[in-house]
Amino acid sequence: MTAPLHETSAGESTATVVGAPDAPGTPDNSGTPDASAKAIQGRSPWQIAWTRLKRDKLALAGAFVVVFLILVAILAPVIVGLLGHPPDEFHEDQIDPLFGTPIGSWGGISSDFLLGVEPVNGRDVFSRIVYGARISLLVAFLAAVFAVVLGTVLGIIAGYFGGWIDAALSRVMDVMLAFPQLLFTIALVSVLPNELLGLDGSGVRIAALVLVIGFFGWPYVGRIVRGQTLSLRNREYVEAAQSLGAGRFYILRRELLPNLIAPIMVYATLMIPTNILTEAALSFLGAGVKPPTASWGQMLSTAITTYEADPIFMVIPGFAIFITVLAFNLFGDGVRDALDPKGSR
């Protein structure tokens, strides 16, 4: 009986046919370590995706920046204690009493104030940028998680059950996508009390931002999950599970959901930078966290009145938003290409 043959590629050793006689004149090297052919090992889709991701240098650079920003946000008190000043501490001695601008060039940048000081009050810009990363990343991550969970549940239900359930949920998604999110958020924040459910001040605003951004973001996830579910529900393994008597929710949990993880992960990584921009825009318009809590969008809003005399104060938070969004987008594009078996980057 002939053993199966395996195709070989560059860099791989040829598989030895079990039981076949050696060719005439071929020396017997079976006792040497190099004689045994390297075992052909299968790779899971996640191993293949990791291999593809490691080849994408831009995605790895984005991932490095993302991890760095997360560490900065987590270790903000330690970093500010070592390199800066308390974010809400005023330093009037660093401000020109006549013009209200920082003393010195480049916004008052010095060894004591690494990114200068705010006009008028003299607060440390470095400390406020570091603490502002906490707000932006916290709102972006929590809103993305909320949107992904809600969108996945409703999308997979709509795609699998179909019928009137699919029609109803699809119409709800259409309405949500057409709703003016920005105006609704501004109106909601304007009527929020200072204390709600044990939260006060900026805590109430942060919770409201997470819920609103996540609530208006789930239809995008729901549409993608619904479309993928429609294409998966008629696959052979789903029909086999149905023929064996598997229940609907078992099929949703064990057969469909594992095959939806890749597109969900891709969209989640691309949703986070959008949430960061949304939080910055709302803070810029006064619908974000309350002062004196540090926020990048709030710093941009404050800089409007002083950008002509002190442009550095506007450039620094704008650059922080730009770098953060760019890093997440590069990483998200890399994840999408790595998880797409038909990609050719």
C-alpha cells in the first residue's frame, strides 16, 4: 500500500515515505539526527494570523504605541509623581502677569515642565496629557465593549432566526444609524444631575459618555454580525449539528459564535479610535467630563482663546489625539489583514 505523498515548499524537508525501500546507492543515515524528516505540523487559524501579523511592521509599531499608551494611563499617578506636578495645581509664577501667557518660549517648556504650562493658570500640561489619556482610553474601551456585546447578541439573533425578528431588529438598526448622536448626547448631558447611582461629578459624565457612545455604536457591529451569520447558518457543520438534535442556542454559542470572533475583533479594534475622536469632540463642545478633570478635547477647547499667543498649548493635545488614533488604526488594519485569509498585503 502506497503511503500518501506530501507537497514540499522551500525551506521544508521532504517527507519520507514509510515502508518504501531506499534507492540504490543511497547511504543509510537512519542513525543520524538529520536523517529523520521534520514532522509536518498543522497550524491553527490563530497561529497563521499571528504569523501574518508579525510580518506587518506598521501594525506592530501601532501595537507598541497602543500598549505604551495603556501603560501610561494605568501608571499615570506614578509617572506624574516622578516627572511632573499635580494636574490641578496652579503655578502662577510661570505665567506672565501682563499677557497671561507662559513665561519663556515654546509654551514654557523646561526641565521642570516637560510640555510647558497652561496659559492663565499655569497647570502642568504634561500631567494633564497623561491623566487625559486615562479618560480617552477608558471611555473608548468601555464604549467599544458595550457596543460589541450588544451588537453581537442582537446581530447573531437577527441573522440566525430571520423572519420577523430579523426584520424588526434591522429596522431598529436603521433608526439608530439615522439618529443624531451628537445632538442627543449634548442634550442628555445638559440635564444630567451632579450625582446619580452613587457617581458624582465627572463620574456621571464618564458613565453617560460610555453608554451613549456604545449605544449608538452597536448597530454597526450588529449589521456586520448579522451578515456573517446569514452566510454561516447554512453551512454543513450547522446542518450537521441540527440533524443531531442540537438546540438553537447551542448552535449559536458553539457553532456560530466561534466563527464570528475574527470579524468582531477586527471591528472592535477599528471602533476604539472612532470612540476616542467622539469623546474628544464631545469634551471640546463641553459635553464631556467636567473641569478640572483633564481631557484632551477639553484642553483643545481651552486653547481656542489663547492659540494666537500660545499655539503650543493647542498643538500638544491635538498631537496626542492624532498619535493615539493613528496607532489604533494601524493596529486595527494589521489585525484585519492577519485574520483575513484572502488578504495579500
